[in-house]
Amino acid sequence: MTVAINAEKLTKKYGDMTAVDGISFRIDEGECFGFLGPNGAGKTTTVKMIHCFSPITSGSVTVFGKSSTIDNREIKKMTGVIPQEITLDVDLTVYENLMVFSRFFDIPHHEARVRIAELLEFVELQAKAKSRIHALSTGMKRRLLIARALLNRPRLIIADEPTTGLDPQVRHLIWQRLRLLKNRGATLILTTQYMDEAAQLCDRIVIMHQGKILKEGPPAQLVADEIGREVVEIRVAREEDAGLIAKLTDIACGHERAGDTLFFYCRDGRDLMKKVVELNLPNVLNRPATLEDVFLKLTGRSLAE
Ligand SMILES: Nc1ncnc2c1ncn2[C@@H]1O[C@H](COP(=O)(O)OP(=O)(O)OP(=O)(O)O)[C@@H](O)[C@H]1O
Ligand SMILES: [Mg+2]
């Protein structure tokens, strides 16, 4: 197995503030690896250090064996970045944005034309080739960023929150495309705040919080190991907590509180639900465990907090 990325004690400081706090991880070629975490966790800062955009304060990271230092041309050549911010040139059309970008990689004009046609089809934007950027919806701009990231036929694709703020239809289109790229052999790094996105796309994830990696593993395994199979959510006033926890805690394998909700974890929700019915509790939900529960258990906060 070829190692795509190897990070050792990777650290980024902005003045006194540590944005990325000595994290180590390894990504194999062909994997989809996810960084999952709330706002400010350090996801973007981490990927910017990988793709040679942001200088490393200490530690190291290599991309296919090459050391990531600012403006390492070899790494930039084999990497495609879908940035979190929409960094398109608003004075140009869709087609022109791609053509100008292709020059950064010294792609000959005729070859660029072929690739642009292919990529516009890939992201379903053929009809918008002559449109200016301000005439595009957010979903279209995101798809254009994906096309742009693929112009140099990258071996490594970094997608920084590729579906934030998009409607479900566009999210699914983007997920399909990212899966297709992975099936063609690309290595994918994804950052996201969406648990379902990480679960859908990633072979392995790390959960990041305040610049640190809290846990690493395949999404389903993290859920099974940390939580179990099912969660029973009960919305209650805080004063009722203690009594309820005492009554249910023997049946559940753990519990957590976030806001007005108590979360009970269990291998199988049926016994707990029986008790809930006996106690005649209102506002109860029994559902499968998710990565959101893992995050809550690890940090005592929900991702949205
Ligand atoms: N250029 C910068 N100067 C100073 N501080 C910064 C800079 N960029 C990021 N930070 C800080 O570093 C921390 C991590 O930010 P980062 O953008 O990496 O988080 P993130 O996980 O990508 O969050 P989001 O989900 O909001 O995109 C935050 O506290 C942020 O304020
Ligand atoms: Mg970010």
C-alpha cells in the first residue's frame, strides 16, 4: 500500500492561538479520509498545510513522499483543491475560469479545451459554459470548483466542505462524483461538519476538536465502539434528569446530555423503550446511533453547538 499522506505532530499557530495542535495521521493511496469537526476545529488549516498553502509552524507532512513546504510545485501539480471559500473570478465566464486556471498547470490550449468540455459534462454545467459567475447558483459554483480542481488530473483531491449550504439534490450529485473519482483511483481528503457526509464517503475519519484529533477509525466502527447500535433521546427539563438517569441507567450502556435532551446509548433500544413506555415519558425518540453521538460523547457537545 502506497502512503499518500503522512503527518507527524503537525502544528499551526496563529500568534498565541494554536489552530492545529500536533496531530499525526496517515492516509493510504486510494482512500477517502475525512476530517470531521465543528467550526474552528482546525480542518481547513490542516488541509491548507497539506496542499502547501499555509506554512507549517512545526511537525511535518509529506504528500506521496514529498515534503510539504510552502509552494512545493511538485505537490501542487498532483493535487486538486476544492476550497471552502468560493474563489472564482467573477469577471470571467465559467469556461474562462477553467481556461485561465489550466494555464497555472501549463496545460496546452487544445488539451485544456478537451479537458474543460469533459469536466463541464462531469459536473453537469455544459449549459453554463458562457455564463458569468454571478449568474450561477451556489450549487453551480461549487460544481465549477470541483471541475476546476480536476483540470490537472490530480492524484490527490482535497475537498474542503464541498456541500455546505447546498440542497439535498446537489449534495447527492457531488457525493456521486466524489465517489466516482475515488473509484477511478484518486486519493480523497474531505473535511465536513456533516456526519452523514462522512459516513457516506469516507473509509476512515478523524474527529477533530480544538486543533486535536480525538478519535480515528472507519465511521461505522467508531459508532459501534463508542456508542453501540441505538440511541434513545428524551427531551426533559433539567430538574427531572437525576431521577430519570437513575431509572434508566442500568438498562443503557451510557448517557449524555446536550441542551434539553438526554441521550441514552444501548446495544438494542427495545428494553430501554419498554421502560420508557412504563414510565409514560413524552418526547422520546429511538433511532440508530450516528457519528454525531460519538462526537457528543467525546466532547460533551453536539456538533452544532
Ligand atoms: N488566517 C488566520 N489567522 C488567524 N486565525 C486563524 C486563521 N485561519 C484560521 N484561524 C483560526 O484557527 C482556528 C481553526 O480554523 P479553521 O478554519 O482551520 O477551522 P475549520 O475546522 O476549518 O472551521 P470551519 O468549519 O468553520 O471551516 C479557528 O479558531 C480560526 O479562527
Ligand atoms: Mg474550514
